[in-house]
Amino acid sequence: PGDVLAVTLHEIEVQDWGWTAVFPGFGFLADEFTEPYIRIFEFEEGDTEVEYAPGISIPFRPFPGVMGVAPDTEELLSTVPPRHNGGNMDDRDMVEGTTAYFPVLVEGGLFSIGDPHVAQGDGEVSGTAIEGPLLVVYEITLIKNARQMPSPQYESPTHYSVTGYGVSIDEAARMATRTMVDYIVDETGMSRTEAYVLASLAADLKIAEVVDVPHMLVTMRISKDVL
């Protein structure tokens, strides 16, 4: 506890099938879409997209919907909502080439990865992505005495991103904004006011997922060129 796990996603390979569905009672518009639905897709080796309807194709953007460490509790928890430890974040930007950072909360860290997604829009509004098996090659690096973080953070070759979670978009967005301000202060030595204004000028808020109603995940990212 107190350390950070850096998890680098080196390779993510789509396998030969996937599915998407609507489950009654689940999804952002669950009160409007009450009938069950399922669709199964088959993929050939080398495919980079799938036909959803005539003339409409969805490009593959595979990523693990769940990554996280064990929470510091003996309580039995649902894996549905994102938390301090990560978990079901469903953030489509956590793709191959990304390094994600998780605060270690219990002895050993106990990292988990799963919920493989072949393609998903920001929000995952209907309840599922194109779910399907993935082959993921990842590397874990232990960072001792790391800067502490209230929720997972991650970086790509071009951007650094922080996450915020809550039971409303407002709560999650405020958490992400505060965390970005803290990150800028730590990186640059700016005052919190200067960092807050820089976030307003150069950082981007994004809804990552709303499907786990009422639990939401919002991210905020800033270009590495700015810093």
C-alpha cells in the first residue's frame, strides 16, 4: 500500500467473434429500451472493422473494460461501478500503447484485467460494447513511493489523462478536474489557480462511461506538448 502499479498494454489482439446486447433493466436508457436484444459477430483474421448494417462499418478499437487492483475492504462488492482502485472503467482510450497507473491499496496489489471490448463508443450507453475475447500482452512495473492519486491515471504517447468517478456526471467531472489541477501542480510547480486556468485552456473533459447508472466515469486529458 502506498505504491503504484504501472500497467503498460503492449499488444491487444482481437479473436474470432464478438457480441452486443440489450439487457432489460440495464443501460443508460433502460426505461425506454425494455426488450432484450442480442447480436453476434464473426471476425476473420486480419479484419480491422465489422459491418453493423449495409454501408455501416465499425472500426476495431480493442481495449480491456476492466483493469484494477484490489480495494481495501473485506466487504463483498459488485464489480459494476468504477472506484478508487479502478475496476469497470470502460474507457475506450485505454488501448494498445497506453500505460495506466493504479494506487496499491492492499498488500500485493492484486491486479486484475478483463471485460474485453472489441469496439465501443464513449459512454457505452446501451449497456455493452462489442464484447469479445482478446489476447492482451501487458507489463507491470512497480513504482515505489509514488505520487498518490485518488483514482487511476493513464498516458498515451501524446496525452496524460486522469479519471474521476461519481454517482453523477457533475460529481465525476469535478473529481477529474481537481485531479488534473493537482497533476499540473505536481508536474510544473504552478499555483493551484494557475493550474486551474491551464486546465481550462488546454485540457479536455470526456465522458468515458455512463452505463453503470448511477455510477459514471469522466476523464480529463492534457497534451504532452503543452507540458
